[in-house]
Amino acid sequence: MGKRTDFLYLNEQDMIKAGVLDYARCIDVEEEIFGLLSKSDYRMGGAKYNSHGIAVTFPDESDIPDMPRNAPDRRFLAMPGYLGGRFHIAGMKWYGSNITNPQIGLPRSVLMIMLNNAETGEPVALMSGNLVSSVRTGCVPGVGTRHLARKGAEVCACIGAGPVSRACFDAIRVEAKDLKEVLIYDIIEEKAWDFAKSVTEKYGLKARAASSLEDAVRPADIISVAASSVKPVNLKDEWLKAGSLLMFTGRCNVEESYYSSAKIIWDNPKMHDVYYDEHLLLPEDKRFINGIGVQIYRMVYENKLPALLDQTGLGDVILGTRPGRVSDDERILFIAGGMVIWDLGWSYEMYQNALKMGLGQSLNLWDSPYLG
């Protein structure tokens, strides 16, 4: 007689009841995961165990009638991983993305997360992943704010006014308790004003749409860049004041002179080293074009900065093996590229909460496997 296998299904409402929108708790969980990163107690895909994932993309043109066509962010992406420590869970985030989805009432990306027993491979839980991904994306810069921002930071600039930028600010606000003003820049000014209005209503903070990138960045103690790649975000060194924390959750370029005085902290240098290797496989005119850290990859390639594996991860700062902020005047850049282990950790937390609260629906894979 084989082993019965059941797993838990959690829809979006189940996830909300389980606490998926609890930014303060998520920041604590993601901080814990940063420590596991620095101890190498995790795995992702690829030969170096640090690949972001594998994407199915589509051709610009095709003779096959039903073949999907290429469009901005049109893809399917599988992100497998394993997270150790108390989590000891394997799993995958899987999503399809189509920029036209909002026109039919859907989010741009539709995500699901599967958790698996790390020993047997059995499914443990299948759950809605959109809110997991959104909240954990915001909470990674929340951890960055906790460890890297100057104490007493009063002004935050948000570059981009979409859902990711809003999630980042919600997490930053948890940690930057002395904030007084929020400046928002977006190429669509109406979206920036809408974001500003929501900040004032939710937190009682002074907030406005900035007239330009410079207007947003110059006074800011914390700058969160989470804009789409429709128009490049290019910042000047002189705009970034002493003591500022600049955080990339989206692609951004800064004048190269900035790097001669700023400290770079990565979410995971090993993953970015894999990205760097992948760029080197491209024709020279195609390298270092797309991606959050590509400007720095190019500077490493040109020997203007140390190799990526020699640079500092936030987990190193959290564990105390490398320095983070050492003075109120220091300028710091934190770069977060996104990893499935963030999703696995927060999803596992939701799974545990759901079990305690009796949420979700138990589904049966088999009473006894036919091929057992």
C-alpha cells in the first residue's frame, strides 16, 4: 500500500486572511532569509545554483496562427528553488505575464506558487502568488531601509507610481518611522498624484508629485526606484545628497562618478554574477542592456569596479561579516534583483498560518500512487 498524499490549496482571499499583507512581519521573514543567503543555505536553478529562472518568450512574427507574439513583458517564467533553515522547503513560482491583461480586468502578471516537501518532492501547498510576490518585493527594500538608511530619514522619493513602487513604499514606511514627506515621480503625472493622495490618506504624510527626477531626488534621504523600463531612469551624481540611500528594484543608471564615493550593497552577489556570465554569452552589442544591475556589470567588465563576487550582500551586513552604513554622510546603493527564495519563505509563512487558522482546501493527489 502506497502513501496517501494531500496538499493545501489557498486562493487569494485565503492568503489575505493568513496575513500576506502584513508588511512588518514580511520584513522580519525576509531579513531572516538574507542570513540564509549569506550562509549559502539555499539553492536556485542553473549550474551555479543562482539562476533567476527560465522564461518562455515568443517570436515577433510566426507562420503558426495561434503562436503568441512578442510584446513588452510577454512571457511565461518558472522560478524553482530551495530554502533552508527553519523553512526547509522546495518549490516554484510560476507565472504568465501580458502587458495587455489590465484591459480585460486582470493583473499584468498572474502568479501561482507551489511548495514541495524538500525530501520526497510531494506537493505541500498550491497558492495564489500575486500578493506574495508584491509584498515580498516591497519588503526586500524594507530590509534595506532597516539596515542601510540613515537614522532620522525624513524625505523619501519614489520613482515610479505603479503597484511595485507602492509596495516598496509601504515597506519603507514600516522602517523609516521619522518620514515627513514623500515625493513621487512618474512619467504619467496623474499616476504620481494618485499615489501621493493615497500616501496622505493612508499615513497622514505630506506627499506630492515631483515635477522632475531632480525635483524628487535632491531632497530625499531614501530614494526607491521601482519604475518600468518604458523610459530609462538616469540620475546625476550631484542630485544624491550625503547620507542618502538609493535602492533599485527597477532598472536605473547613475553617473559613473557616483560609484567612486558610494557603497554598493547587493541582495545576492552570486545571482548577479550569474547574470553577468549570461551577458558575456551575448554578442557584444547586446550585452549590458537589460536588467537592474547592468550598468554595474559593464563597469565590472571594464575593470572600473571589483568583481561581483567580491562585493557585499545585505546578508553579510545583517550577519556582521561586512560593514553596512558606517556614517551618517555615507551614500549607499542597494540593488535588489528578485529571487524565488523570497517568495518561498513568505509563502511558507502563509502556509503555516493557514494550517493554524484552518484556511484553504485540502486536495488529494492520490490515496495510493498507481506507479508506486
